[in-house]
Amino acid sequence: MGEQCKTSDISIIQQVTGKQGPWGTEFQVVVSNNCECAQFELVIGCPGFNPGAPEDTRWIHRLGNGDCLINSGYAIIRGFPIIFFYESNTQLLFTPKTSDIRC
């Protein structure tokens, strides 16, 4: 079970919400786990993430060096996506990097 799960089982989908804020276009980000095992301590690449408006650090927290921690390191479970929003003039690239997979 867990041996078959990988950090790459995390999907990150973004879409424009249609709202404009003081720091640019608002984007919704949905982080989903497509594996039956929980993934903890998910670190994603988030180069350029500096939303201007204070981010909600429960869902995304800048670690530095272009990395961010998702969901305060708590489990991301299949069927229960993590959703957050940011404002930017351009859509940013978020990529899963590492996680602690537990079954």
C-alpha cells in the first residue's frame, strides 16, 4: 500500500477566481492527495510566492529558498483537499517536492 504511494500522487490545480485584489488577480489553489495513504509534511516548490497580502499560514507557509509547507505539516488525506487563495499579477508554479507518507 504505502510503498506504492509517492509525493507525485499530490496534484495541485489552480484557477482564476475572477476577482481582482490590490496585489493582482486572485487564484484558487487546490492541493489533493490521490493516494490511499496520508501524506504529512508536504513541501512544495513555490518560487515567487510572496502574495503581498498576508497568507493564511495554516494552509501555506513560506519556508524560504522557494519552498512552502502545506497544511502546517498535518495530514493531507485523499478526498479532503487543501484549498487556499493568493493574489498575483501572474500565475505561480507550485510543484510537490517532498512528503512523509504514512499508511
